Amino acid sequence: MNDQKMTQAYARVHDCVELLEVLAKGCCVDGRRSTIKALAMDMRVYLDNRALTVGGRNLEADVEQLSEWGGILGRLNVTCCTDQRAPRYRDAFDCLRAAYEQLIVAAGMGH
């Protein structure tokens, strides 16, 4: 596995966390805000744990995790009460997509 690409993938997840924190601060609905914060925290825990297992990462589990986060992010996006935050959601999706692409390249399966 290409450690440099893995590091880039994790950097994109970190970027997504930062975007989620901004989205949480601007959210006007308590329940949604707590969901956004929980998603960001889940990503932070993932990033903290990956430092312990860098050589033994399970690519399929990482891809599944990105997919799960994308689903949660999608639900938050489509149920947002204002289109003013749409660019931040799009940027967060772009981060997850870039992380996925880096993981695939790291595993030697990229195009």
C-alpha cells in the first residue's frame, strides 16, 4: 500500500471534518446540528485510530466507512433548510470523493 496516498486520503477526511464543524456552527436545528457534530466526531475517531494501524488498514472497511459517511452527509444535505450551505456540503462530498480516490490509488487499483 502506498503510504503517501493513504496520508493524502486521511488529509481529505480531515478537511471534511473541518467543513462539518463549520456547517454545525451555522445549523439552526438542534437535532441536525448534533448529527453533524456526531459525524465529525466519528471521522476524528477514525483518523485517530488509523494512526495506530497504518500498515494494516483494511481497504474495504475504509471504503465502506467513506460510503456510510457519504450517506449521512447526503441526508443532511437534502434536508438542509437553506441553499446557502449547499457549497459547503458539496465541498464536503468532494473531500470524501477525493479520499476514496486516494485510497484506491494507494491500493494500486487507481486509474
